[in-house]
Amino acid sequence: MYHRIVAGIIAALTVSLPAAAQTSPAAPETVVLFTNVRVFDGKSPQLSGPANVLVRGNTIAKISKEPIATDRSANTKIIEGGGRTLMPGLIDAHAHMALSTVPLALLLTADMKYTILRQGKSAGEMLLRGFTSARDLGGPTFGLKRAIDEGHIPGPRIWPAGAPISQTSGHGDYRPFHDLPKGQGDPVHFSEKEGAAAIADGKAEVLRRTREQLMQGASQIKVMAGGGVSSNYDPLDVTQFTEDEMAAAVEAAEDWGTYVTVHAYTPRAIQKAIRAGVRCIDHGQLADDATAKMMAEKGVWWSLQPFLDDEDATPFPKDSANRKKQLTMTQGTDNAYKLAKQYKIKTAWGSDTLFDAKLAARQGAQLSKMVRWYSPGEVLKMATGDNGELLALSGLRSPYEGKIGVVEEGALADLLLVDGDPVANIKLIEDPAKNFVVIMKDGQFYKNTVN
């Protein structure tokens, strides 16, 4: 499968260290001091006054208004902030790391090694846009994540869901009609073999496919609970999976200490999912007042995307069924954000980009358009501290130890130094090549144009 091929490529390219090298003393801990910065901490929508921030290894060690004394040795680097803004790395709460930039036709037909290389390239590009973490909600991402974590290629931290669980005819079922009916013992479809989807019907199959994702390292489980825009067989209004089927996925996830999030748009689909025990709704543009109230009462997260009929909308042929579904869905976005704010629902932000490299490059622009509903400070808080809280729902299934999304002592050093004040001018995040002068992940520099 996809992740095995990626792991094999990595193993083939990795050179074993000689025994002497493996037992040599560890390198001295790296120390970085940011001086004279204003801090956006991911918890408050305002900037701090002038401050100094010390990073030791991969952790924020100290934050002080007063000068911080350091041993200015060869292992200490001083970054003169000059009044710039130091903030947490951005977090995308609805990403598709393996599927965001490669067109669907290529994913289905091209040499897999070619698509793997393209996906690795796009992960590095995402990191250089300032996104240091991503909650991946569907796709063959386990191998990509491993390559990043082992330092073979640059990219964000990934919380992977693995293959999304879909019923037959659901949002994750992309099989052509000539593959139906599936007989007993028939091989699974290409999309399933490569980890892009997991089709399951009935509690037993849902349990098995959910457990398969957990076995491979899923930090949360994604279930398709209702109709989708890009899928071809399911109208937007349909509800998918029975409550018992969804509850089976929830039970399997909770047995592993994590949770289920669902793709859903309509009140019926959302309410059924909440009754089954899911802890996060992704999308939900067609939610009504009663549904939003239910989400608030149950403490369910709402991972919303700023889907509008604008330059960032996925292009579909005019008058096609997909285009009609898209228009129906985008017309609900304003009301969805209104309800989220009215009921004070825990709200996350994500891009949900698929199969479009040009759209993926507009990740920061998609975030900045959130000022249609929120203040700039609220937008940045949502994409840092709030999204970090959502990632923490994975509990012990989180792939990384430590707190992210905030600038506070003891948190992981995923940091951006912005040339300007993004609270005053959020459009700064739309041009990371120009305005993000430092990009740090896990205490390591991936960009530094200050010195």
C-alpha cells in the first residue's frame, strides 16, 4: 500500500550510521533568543508589549519583558526582533496532505512514485507558508508523516486520520459503476488499497476499518456522515451511516483514547452524529438553530471552512450536479458562522483543499478572509491556540508530546516572526515569502532572513 511504499523508499535511502557515530556524545543543546519582539500568544487576540523569548532545544524556555541573560556561545543564536511580531506557527485543522495539490486524475492514473514526490514537495511548501501543524482528515498520509518526522523532508507536524470511513455510495466511495456489485472476496478498489478511503457497511465492517486506521497510527478517525459536494453519487441532503454504525466507530476510537470527527452538512446528519458520540463536526454549512444549540450543549467542536462562491471555490462544470450542490452549500456559510458565534461553539478553522496546487498556495489568503466574520485577532487565535486545543483531543494518540498553538513557557517552539503586525494587518499572512522572516518548527529554523 501507499504508506508501505513510502516507508520502503525511506528505508532504501537511509544510510545506517557506524557504531562509533551512534554512540558519540550528543551535540550541545541549541539556544535561540528572540529579542525586542511583540508576542501574539495564541490565547489573547492582542499583542504584548516588547518582550524577549528564549528557546532552548525544541521548547520555549522563558518569556520576559526584561533582558534574558544567555551564554553567547557558538550554540546560542540571537534574533534581533526589531519590534516584529512573534507568534505561534499556524495550524490547519482540516488538511489533506497527500491530496491537496495533485489533480485527482493523476492520483488515479500516474506512477505512484511520481505522486509521492509531488506530495513531499507540497508538504515543504506548506511549512514555508507558516503552517507548522495540520490535522489531516483523509488520505494516504502515514508514510508522508513518517518521512517528515524522521527529518528526510521538511513539512508540518501531521495528526493523521488515515483513510476516511465511508459507507457504500457515501462521500468516500469513488468507485465506478462497473465495479458494482462487490462480491464476497472481491479485491478492494484502488482508492482503498492506497488508503484514500475505507468503505464499510454494518457495525462489524466499521469496527474493522476504524481499527485498521488506528493500527497504522491514526490520531483521530474521520467518518463520512452525509452527502458531499465533490462526490458523484450522494446528493447533499442524504444522511450516511446508521447511528449504530457511527457509534461503533466512536467506541473503537474511544477505546484507543481518541475521537471521531465527521463530514456532515445537514441538520439530520449532524444531529445523528452527535447522538452517536462524535466530538467534532467538519463543515456543517447547512446547520440550523436547533442543531447549533445541540452542538453547544454537548460541547462539540465545529471545524468550519470559509467556503464561498469566490476565487477559492473548486471549479465544477456549469449546471452540473456538483456545481448545484456547491452553490447550496456555500449559501449556508454566513449563517453557519453566525450560529457558531451566537451559541459560542468551540470553532476551528481549516482549508480543506483538494487536488489544486494553485488553491493550496492560497492557504493564508483563505485564512485571512475569515475577517468577514471575526476580528483579525480572533482569526489568528482560531488558527493557533484554538486549533491547538482541538488537536489535543487526540490525547495519547497525539503523535507529538508538548503543547502547540501558543507562545508560553514550556510550549513547543513552533514559531513565526512576522515583519509587521498581523493583528493590525492580517493580509500580511497572505504573503509568507515576504512577511514571515523566521519560520521555526520544533526549535529548528526552516527559514531565517533576519540574520
